[in-house]
Amino acid sequence: MQQILVVDDEIGIRELLSEILSDEGYQVRLAENAAEARAYRNRSRPDLVLLDIWMPDTDGITLLREWSSAGLLTMPVVMMSGHGTIDTAVEATRIGAYDFLEKPVALQKLLATVGRALNHGEQQPQAALSLASLGRGPLAVELKQRLERIANLRTPLLLTAEPGCGVELCARFLHPRNTPWVVPEATVLLADAPLDLLSQAREGTLFVHDVAGINKVEQKGLLLLLGKLDRYNVRVICGASRHLPDLVAQSAFDERLYGILSATTIRVPSLREHREDVPDLANLVLTGMVEAKEVPPRQFSTAALNALRNYDWPGNFAQLQSVVQTLAHTVAAEQISLEDVNLALPRPAFAGSATENLSLDLPLRDARDAFERVYFEHHIGKEGGNISRVAESVGLERTHLYRKLKQLGIKLARKPEE
């Protein structure tokens, strides 16, 4: 049975639409404001949303934009308004709304629009991960703004990042639609057939995942290729997982090549730098799997999300995806718990052998601080960010614990519910 979410602050409108659509055989869910609609969409994907524009908490256009930027606009949305204007309808369509209805809505027009929208929704492909998948916090927003400022340039771009940070998502954000997107199957092609790669990417984008790992011959091929970009109108975007100036200093990377690539450089932040985005990202990956029917309905408990947020993610977004996918496939219950997350996350480094990860050559004070930092981060993750339980577990008063965390530079994204 197809499910329709009706979002309207007027109870009369909600009940009328619910009665009409239920009589037509649809399963109807109701939300009286944007907050309820937002919460419902985070839990489930309806087949269609009828969304009022004028609501007291958040207007429908803003909510539509939120869903679009978060990668959650994977279902058709029909906007409704008793005060509609052409400009509003155009803006809603630009963001991604399927259609626009003026209230009061005529019965036949309502049913015809609903039918077309549901048919359209069935034909839509599953939404792929995009730049929005990297988060909506200040760092992620700033990254998007930086990329937008250079979107229309055709000069080479260097994206520096730790492995797993989503460099390809950034590159695809800059890639013009309906033009070639070329990624060398093997970096040896940079040496053996650089002009063939340019020919394939003509008028489009050539993306190299990680130039820090290419050898001297491949570097020469890339340098040759960069000298002929204008002829093919190709933009080259390269990722780099290591500090290229260090490689240049070691004579492991061509200085001329670095000079060309680094003229426009953007750093992609690590996931631990914007850990406030982790709960939303984890929910996004999980929701995508549920909507693709890869797994039955699943959701994270609050404590589980806190534990994910407090983990350092050395493998960044790629590691988070892997952990969420593992949890989605292996947890039997509908709710993924804190215990499930703790079992899925790699154990803290010191739980095995501290000497493998903490340098014994540090001064005593620095070594102690390094150990305490790992120790407290372990207990914060173990207790899902609940400071009361952390204090009890480590045998410190809460005031002393907060002081110690501040001294060690351990930041809590937000105070969890206790």
C-alpha cells in the first residue's frame, strides 16, 4: 500500500485530505508542522508528501530545501498553499518539488496530481551519495561554499584530505552535468596513454583519486596532460592523501607538477573535525539502505548515535559507511543499540598494546596526557557520551571530569541526555 504524508497546520485540511486519500486506498500519515514532518522523514520514506507552504514553525519551502541539501528528497513532494504565487511555485520546483496545488484543492485535481506524482516516484532512481552526504555543520557548509566559488573555473584543482574523506563527492559536485566523467582505471594510464584520457574526457572532467601515490613516470604523463587541457576543454581534479610539499622536498614528487596542481587547493576536513554531523550522516546511510530495500527498517538509538559521534573515525566517511552497513546487515532488532555499536567499532588502540600507539620517547607529562586522552575518549564512546556514567566509570566527580576533558582538549559536540 502506497504511503502519503500530509503536512499541514490546519486540522481541517489534514482530516479532509486523510479521508479522501484513505478512501482511495492510500495509507495516510499526518504531521501538523515541519518538526513532525522532519522527524517522520528521518524514520521512514513516504511514497509522496503533500506539503503546506505556510506553517508556524518552519515554512514548507525551507523544509523542502533541508531535505534536498541532506539528500532526503528521494520522494515526490507536492506543495500546497492558499496564498500561492508564481514565484513561490517556481522556487519550489527549482528545489525539487514535483508539483504545486492551490487550496482549496479540487477533488479531481488532487487525485490526478497524486496519481501522477506517485507514478513519477516509482520511476525515480535511488538517490546517490552527494556532497550533501558530508554533512550540514559549519565546516561542511564552508567546504560547499568554497567549491561553489570555483565551480565555473576550468583550471586544475587539488583536493587535499585524509583517506576516506569523500574527495570524489567533492569532485562530482563540480562536474558539469551531461559531460564526460573519466577516472583512470589504473594510474599507469597516465604514463601510457595521457592523451587518450584527455580525449575521453573532452568537454568534461578527468579525476585522479590520489596523486600522492603515482610514480615519477606517471607524474610526467600527468604534467604532459595538464599542458594540453585547453585543446580538449577538460578540467582536471586530483585528490592527495599526503602532504605533497614533503614529497617534493624528498624528490618523490615533481615540483613543476605540484606548482600547477596547487594553484587552486581546497582542503576537505576529516570527519572527527565535524563530528556533530556524524549522527545525521549515519542516519542518511542507514535510511538509504532501508529505502533501497537492502535491509528491513532500522533506526539508531540516541545512545548509539552518541557513540558514533564520539568515535574518532580514522577512516573518515568511508569507515562510517562501512560500520553503518555492517550494523544494518547484522543487527537483528529494529533498533541499533549502544552495545551493537560498541561491538562494531574497532577497540581503542590502548586496549591491545599501548606501546604500539603511544610513544615512550615523550616527556612524562606529554606521555601521560596522550594516554589520558585515549582513556577518556574510550570511556566517552563506551558510555555513549553520557558524562554522568563516564564520571562513575572512571571514579571522578563530574566537575573534575569536565575540567580534565577541557585540559586535554576533548570536546563534547553537545551535552547528551542523561
